[in-house]
Amino acid sequence: MIKNECKIVRDLFPNYIEELLSNETKNFVENHINNCNQCKELLELVKEEKTKEIDKRHNEEIYEINYLKKFRRKLLTLKSIIILFIIIIIIASASYLIKFSYTQYILDSAYKKLQEIENSENFKLSIENYNINYETEGNDEQFFNTTYYYKDGKYKEEMSGRITNGTLIYANRAYYGEINSNKRTEIYIDEKEIINKTANYNLLTKQGMFDTYNYTKDYGQNYGTILNLIVKGGLRVKTETYNGKECYVITFSTDNKDCTAIWIEKESMMVLKETSGEVGRYYYETKYIIEKDIVTDEDIAMPQLEGYIEKDEEVTAKQSFMIEYHNNH
């Protein structure tokens, strides 16, 4: 049977081990265990269990510390990856926007230059069209040449065209008139005919002279930030020499089969050529030469012709397909 003193001492073991007892109580416990082997053995057991508990707690703390360290390392790695990803996105976006702005600047400059010429009152515009269809027998080629002389509302339009199979579309024609008018005089040189034409619409406008600049006008206009990014985001710029002149070349696709491109002279920002087509199917090419302030009154004056047959002709919109074709191509 356990003595009362043993009970008291054993109840004091936890505080004794933790060194929380007063000196007087501590001496009391030590005097007792020195004379009581049972309590002394029990104290050793309690100390051993306490040590195990401390070791266990210590190991758990170390585990928690290591876990937190690993978690922090993983969190730091994740943060680094996220930051790196954000930096890559920012750099890629900035690079894309810089590239887009550069392309937009070139197209905008070319478009403004074109508008400047279109709004002027004296210019000569030469247009050379070349088309080939690889899917037709013999790969038919078509050649069209149009030159506009314009001065103070009056113009002369010279045209010729042919196909390589020998078909003559039209040749050596010259039209004289005023823009935004439904009348003009057409001279068919090879046929020696003079036709005084009257239509129920305007036969030629200044805009009509420049409508062959399809891609320059389509992509040079400002559609607003979002639409600009959508419409022009895929355009690419490179530099090439064309006819001895350094040019920006705006391409429209990474696909090697796509032939769509605009050549813009660096110095003048004038469009020299537009192309479109698909390798192996068809190819369209339009070359341009624009000269300002060189047209004289003699250039647009009707010549005195002898031996020509003169007649009047009226056309309606339905009869004017070829005229509209010339005005817009």
C-alpha cells in the first residue's frame, strides 16, 4: 500500500522534473526518493517518459519546420514561375505592340501619302497590272496599263490591255473629261474613232483613279485600337530592294503560298507595288508610279485628229461594266 508521503511526492514529480518547486519542496522530494526505492524507480520512469515526450514533440516541431520550409520553397518556386510567366507575357505583349505600332506607322504613312496625292490638283498616276491564272490551259497572262493625267478637275486617261493568247482586250485608248461628270470624249486610236459618251452616272471620280490601291486603303485606315489589332495583327514587315529603291514590304501571312504584299518606298512612303494570289493557282500584281505637279494643260488637252469617225453614245449603269472595271482596277 502506498504511503501518504509517497502519494504526495509522486504528485510532485511533474513539477519536480520541470524544476518548478520551491527549494524546500524540492528538498522534501529528494529526501524521500533517496529513502524510497519505489518512488525513485517511478521517478526515473516518469523522467524517461517525459524525455520521450519531449523528443517526440521536438521531432514533430522539426517535421513541421521542415514541412514549412518545403512549402515555402515550393511557394517561392511557384511565385518565381508566375512572375517569370508574367514577365514573358509582358515582354511578348510589348514586343507585339511595338511591332504592330511599327507596321501601323508604315501603313498609316503610306495611306496618308496616298490621300495627299488624291487630294492634290496636279498629278500623273501610272498603273501597270499583271495577272496570271495557272489553272487555265496555257496559263493565260493578262496585261493592263492605265495612266491618269490630272490637273484642276480635268483628266486624260490612257489605257491598253492584252492577253498572251493573242486576244486584244483594248488598246491605245484615251479618255478626256472632267471628274464627277457624266460626259467625256473617248478616242480609240487603232480604230480611228471618237466617241462623245454620256452616261447616267459619273464616269470618273478622283477616288476611282486610286481604287486599285486595294490593300493600302484597306489596311491603311484606322479602325480603332481593338479592330486594328484584329485586322492588322498578323501583318509582318521586312525590308527589300525593289527597282533600286529600299522598300518596306508588308506581308499578310506566314504561309509561303500566300503572295499578298505591299511594297512601300522608305524615302517617299509611296506605294510602289501590291501583289496577291496563291502559289500554283493565280497571281495578281499592280505597279504604281506617281508624279506630282508635272501635268500641263497640253497633257490633258484634246488633240486635233483627222480621219477619225466621230459619234455620240449613251450608256446606262448596266452597260458600263467595262468602264466601271477600268475605274476600279
